[in-house]
Amino acid sequence: MKPITFFRPAPAILALALLAACGNAGARSAPERTAAVPAPPPAALRTPDVIRGLYLNTYAAGGHKRLHELLGIADRTEINTFVVDVKDERGPHYDTAIPLARELTQPAQNTLHNLKTLTDTLHAHGVYAIARIVVFKDPILSKAKPDWSIRRAGGGLWTDKKGNTWVSAWSKDVWDYNIRIAEEAARAGFDEIQFDYVRFPEPFPSLPPQVHPEARGDRTDAIVAFLTEAMQRLHPLHVPVAADVFGLSPADGDDINIGQQWERIAATVDHVLPMVYPSHFLPSHLPDDLHPNRAPGLTVFKALGLGAIRLERLRQAGVARTARVIPWLQAFSAPWVDHNFTYGPEQASDQIQAVYRSGYEDWIFWHPGAKYELVEAAFAPRTEKHAQKFVPTPELVAYANVLEGRGARVARTRVAKTAAAR
């Protein structure tokens, strides 16, 4: 059994040598190292000095035998964090006291029962407990509350390509519903709240336009406003607020058409978690990465490197506080991308080392079935720091400069102006 080690955050390890001035795509200069560190969250928010985690679906976390098998991995390796499904697109997974959430809980999905018992168990093994809450992809809530939902132009609920309905990111009723669930999880002992699907559904041209009756501003305005409200209500409970974002977010200057603009999200929350799964990238997404799924280390390094360059530029623009970056890594094989390429300890290790080369210290692995025995050999026996100073390659700087004209500069200026006005 290992204790959870917390810190009142001192400067984290992250130094960027920028080879070009912010926004000057054509200029070249000698490498310059700058001590660029994310500002710590409020002192009352205690987080592990290093986060090394695993995602647990509701069945793994709620099954006594499986939970203790996974705790065994934590007991014998560097793993010190579990991300647990408290609410996903199938609704809440525990005995909630919130009337609407209780009404919408599906009996077969109520696998966690007593959250306090669960968090006590995790803490007894020195595991930092994060509650994952899926927000806007919520077909159960949408059907129960159509007035809170995305509509079609002619009336009725809008549906995505798989037939799912979504609640609107503009609805303050939706915000309140999910934050109340987060508050309940925090009071039950979860150390952190992680919001997933904090985005709009993809607006594919083949689908009808999305109608948001309460829309005001752009898509990222809605996401930032929700996360800001969540921070205001959850910080008094001494829990950090985290947001999952597409892994493409650091490599796209705008919001990827879903409201996840990198600079603006990273300047809002305590922790930002880009899902840099190599299988989710196309050859066109990152510079000189023609086979992303088969080059896990390269893909993770380039995606995180672009994000690091952009956050350093944000800090140079006067934004003192940026989120702690905790990448999601891939523990699963992706036969729909490449049925002849299996992910195991080697691919997991390549991703972990890429995180450290990018100047970051933390990571969390995702396997939809929570089958981490497949990659356990990649985990070290002790939780130690390994991050290196990050010196971005010329190609990453050049690509980041291209993103300047695709929304990154405008977003950075907006964030810096807001920060200066506070």
C-alpha cells in the first residue's frame, strides 16, 4: 500500500526553447530557453505531485473482483490515479439523491451504489480518485428534457450520425444538472472532477443544422462559460476541475468545429486532458506523421509538443495561469484503423516516453474494457518524476506558426486581454 503524495504546487518541469517569435512564421532565431511553467491551481486544491492513471468503466469500478485486480496493479506499479465513470451517456451510475438524476438512472447501470465506500477503498490503496462525468452527450436527459436539447430547424430533436440526441451546451439547466452531480461526487470523497464530452457534436455536412435556442456567442464561449461556472461551484469543495478535449485540439488553431479551442480551454480549467490516442489521428493532422497509429511515440510527442508551444506563447502574452496538461494515452488496439497492429507494453512505453520528452510528467491510459494487464509491463514499479526539458523541433515550430493564422493568435489575444482585465 502506498500513500498519496500531494503538493502545494511548486513550478512544474516545463521549459520551451522557441525557435521563432510568437506569430512570426517567417522569422528564425537562435534557440532560446525560457522557463515556462503552468501556474498552480489555488492552494486549497491538493493534487498528486505526479499523476499516473487508469480509466475504469462503471463495471470495473463496481465489480468487487475486478476492482481489486486493478488495485493490485496500482499496488505494485507507479499507477496512483483512477478515473471512474460516475455518469456517462447512459446516465448516473450510483445512488444519487438528486431527484432528476435519480429518475433518469437506469437500474442496470447503477453499479457503483455507494460512492463513499468506493472512494474510501481507493484512498486506502493510495489512489487519487477522479470522477468522470459526461456532460453534453446525454440522450437520456435530452429525451426527458427536450427544451434543454439541440433541436432541428423544423422542430424536434437533432440527432447525430448514430441516432443520439444531445443536450445543448448553452442550457444553464444542463449546466446545473451536471454540476450538482459533480458536487455530490466531490462530497462523496472524489478528489477531482473530470468533465468529458464538454463539446458540441460534430456538425457533419450530411446532418441538418443544429439549433440551440439559448445560443449566445461562439461554440467555445458556451464551453468556457460552463467550465467557469463549474470551477466557481466546485472549488469551494476543494476539488480541481478538469476537461477532456480532442487530441486534435493542440494541432488545430480553431475549435475543431466542436467548441474546444486549445488556448481558451487551457486558460479556464485546472487540468486539461488531450486525448492524444495515435489511432485517432490522420496522416494530415500532424507534420510528417504518415502512420500515426503505428508510430505512437512520434504521434504523442508531436501532438503534445504543439500544445506546449502554444501554451508557452500564451504565457509570454501575459497569461499567468494555464492548465496542468495530463494526456490521455492509448492502451487499446484499433483494428478499425489497422487490424494487423496490436498495442501492448512497447506501444504504451513509447507513448509514456513521448510525454516525458514533451516536458510533461502526467499521463492516464484509456482502455474501454479496463484491461490494463495488456500494458502493465510498461509501468514502472515506483512513481517518480521523469519529465525532460522540451526543445521543440523546427517542424513543430513551423506548424505552430501556421496555426497562428488559423485561430491560435486571435484566441491568444482574446485570452490575454481577458486576463489583463481581471
